[in-house]
Amino acid sequence: MKFTQQRPDGANLIRRYGADYIVVGNEEIRSSCIVSANSFSAWAPRSVEELTVESLAPLFALAPEVVVLATGTTQRFPRASLRAEFATRRIGLEVMEIGAACRTYNVLVSEERKVLAAVLLPGPASG
């Protein structure tokens, strides 16, 4: 689904998304990633079940105000101990299905908030 234009100041917005991809600017991404207003990078976990304190370290290193966690086509919360890691660091955590997460991320970027989209995507099938 396409739903927004690129901002003239060059901030990364998620322009389109589907169950197994997002488009940031003109780049289609088909594996989990971390997106901020000025960068995006690969991210190892492919599902909520794969999240660990170690896999959250790249998010925490960027010191966001809030992380919007996209958990695929359904909202799935990480275990309580991982949610507590965000609270300990005073980082907001919003967990949403991919469409809501992309829209929320774009709104927060437009408000110039220090936000990250942490997008869990299944990635290419193996085998």
C-alpha cells in the first residue's frame, strides 16, 4: 500500500508496505530493519520470538524517545522482561501491526520526534 510522499528535507519516511516488505525512499526492504529519520540498517531478528536483550542493543544505542515495533500483520507483544528494558531506559515502546506502525512512525518523524521504526520482517524463504 502506498500512502505518503518523501519529505523535502530528506527524512526517511516509509512510503509503502506489505506483509513482507517496506519501502523507505526508493529502496524496497524485505528483511527486518531499523529506520530512523536519517538512517536505516539491517536488523537480525525476524519475529517477536527471536527478540533478545542483545538484539535490542542497536535500538538502545541510537537513544530514541520512542520505538515503534512493527510485528507483522498482527500485533504481537514481546515478553515482559524485554518491554521492561525499554522502561528502564525511559524509551517509549509502541507495538503495532505493520500498517499502523508505518503510519505512526511517519507521523512522529513529521513531528520531528526522535523515533525509530523497528520492523520485523520474515525475510526471504530459506531452502
